[in-house]
Amino acid sequence: MKLLARLIFWISGWKISGKWPEGLKKAVLIAIPHTSNWDLIYALSAFYLMEVPVKFTIKKEIMVGPLGWLIKALGGIPIDRKKVIGKRKQTYTEAMIQMLNESDELVMMVTPEGTRSYAPRWKSGFYHIALGAKVPVVVGFLDYKRKLAGIGPVIQPNGNLQDQMEEMKAFGRTITGKYPDQGIR
């Protein structure tokens, strides 16, 4: 995969900016901005090149047959959204916190916009996952204007969601997505 990532970056002219924090084994990695299907290819390539063992979640129902094998090879982890705890379904946030708590090493990639279209508000699940699992949020980015992929701020959640979210968004406003009008404002 690392060889393929090198080839993708060489052909497309992308470069890496920054490096993964030394010794950090568990984190929620947000990938910003998310404006294109190409984002996954460039983001995974960048993290392979930085030797970050990044994973991402996907519905369990999609992880079947050859497509499931490919997604798993790329770092996909199935989430059972129908799992029942007590008398209710387990939330996505609870499932991710549990995965992080049960792992010695796990970097979960999440897109806070939750869509490739413009989203006036970020979903806050990634923040609650990091807070609940007591792991930092690492801001990963793709700047299509400069063809840079890399690591931005590392935020240790302290419960002040609004201020810390604004700090991450302020950094995101300095980054140009593939479709800038769909990015962070």
C-alpha cells in the first residue's frame, strides 16, 4: 500500500506536510475538508506515507464479498448499527469509544462534515468519541490548492466543545478543498 501511495503522490504531484505526533498510538483523526470522493484516496495515501495505521468505520452490511475484502484492506472497520445494549441500540459514538478503549493502537479517521456537500455545522460525534475515549483529536488535511496533505493541530478535548470546534474550523478555513465552495466557512 505504501508503494501505491508513493505512486499516487508522485503522479499527482502531492506532497506531505507535517508528521504524525511521535508516540501517539490512539486518536480520532478528522480529515478536512471533505468535498470530494478523491479525499479518501489522497488521505489514505498520505497516512500510509506517514506510517499512520489509520482506520475508518463503515456499515457492517457493506463489508461483504470482494468489496468488503477491499474495504478491510484499506482500513475499513465494520460497525454494527443494530447492536442492542439493554433496551436500546448502541450509538455510533458508543461503538467507536468502545473500540478505542479496547485497543492498544487505533487511529480512527472521521469526516466532521459528514458529507461531501457544504455543511454549515460539523457533526460533533468525533469530539464526543475523543472525549469519551480520552484520546486527542488530530486534524488531518488535504489542501488541493497547494497539493499538500498533512497533519495540523492536535487537540486534547476538555469538554469546551464550542471553543475547541472553532479552533479546528479556524485551521480548516486556511485549507482549500477540491471544491472550495463546499468547504469550511
